[in-house]
Amino acid sequence: MSAQLLDLLLKATGETLLMTAASGLASLVVGLPIGLLLVVTSPGGVWPAPWTNRVLGTLVDAFRSVPFIILLVALIPFTRLVVGTSIGTWAAIVPLSIAAIPYYARIAEVSLREVDSGLVEAVRAMGGSRWALVREVLVPEALPSLVAGFVVTLITLIGATAIAGAIGAGGLGDLAIRYGYQRFQTEVMLAVVVVLILLVTVLQKGGDALVARLDHRR
């Protein structure tokens, strides 16, 4: 591989990491509160609100049901409105974030539901407030599972960035299509595959180590 292609590979890797990090942060900041709301507003939850739970759950499932490539195209007008363009790395972050938020919200919901109900009842019996239940029981007890789910979300986003590359989002997917596929440069395609495997492996191993440490501290 020439020095020029190596530079392109490094640039594309940086773009993929940027898209993954930015949309992953959005999924954590917005998706986790949505997951909490789905849990606390469910029947028998800390703050039962059936209609709120039903509407929120429907919206989450509606966005999750749309294949990412369709969502990517459907959101082009909104993406252009937000960032001023529909192509490029920053433009891809918008649909990636919108796809990742409901995805992680459901993962967070499942993790939070796994918390022992006896602990929740014990805090309730001691007069703990709803906020205390969330802050001192639900989130701390579910933290290892929440982290594991977040790692899965990030790995899914890495794959989604490759799809976004098909419409000019940049990153490793774009590099693989423009050089590996369209110009028949097999070494570029192989290099992209290797980098993607390394990214996923490092992320998964790091996530597993963090989850193990959090489990040990509980």
C-alpha cells in the first residue's frame, strides 16, 4: 500500500472514530434517560404513567424498526437543516445519533429491569424518594449491564458508519467503496476489514474489562 493510501486509511479511521464517539455520546446522554423513563413509568414502576410509557415506547420502537440505510436517506432534509449539508462526517452523525438513541434506550431499559425488586422495595420502605431510588439503586445496580450494553451500541455504530460511507459520509466504509470496490484495489479493502476488526476487538476487550471491574466493586 502506498503512502498516499496509508494516509487515507488513517484519515478514514479517524472519521469513523469521530462518528462513533459523537453518536455514541448522544445515545448515552439521551438514550439512558429514555430507558429510565420507560422503566419508572411502567406499571408497577417507581412513577407509573401508562400513557406516557405507551407513547414513549411506541416512538422508540418506531425508530428502531426503520432500517438504518432508509433512515439515513429519509433524514437528509433534517440533516441538512441541522448541519447545513447532507454529506460528510458531521452530516452522518445526525442519523447515526437518531438511530443509536432508541437502540440504547431499549438496552438500558432491559438492564434496569434486571435490578432486584427487593432492593427497590427496601429503599421505598425506608422512605426513599423516587430520585433516590434511581440514583442509589437502579443506576448503580445496573451499571455493569449498562456499560456492557453501551459497548454493544458502539460496536453496532461502527458497522453503521460503514453503511453511511455508501452515501459519502467518509470513514472506513467510504474508503472501502471508493478504492476497494470501485477501483478494484483489494489491498485497500483488506486493510479496511483488518482495521474494523481491530477496532471492534479493542472496544469489546476494553468494555469487558471495565464491566468485570464494576462487577467486582459491587
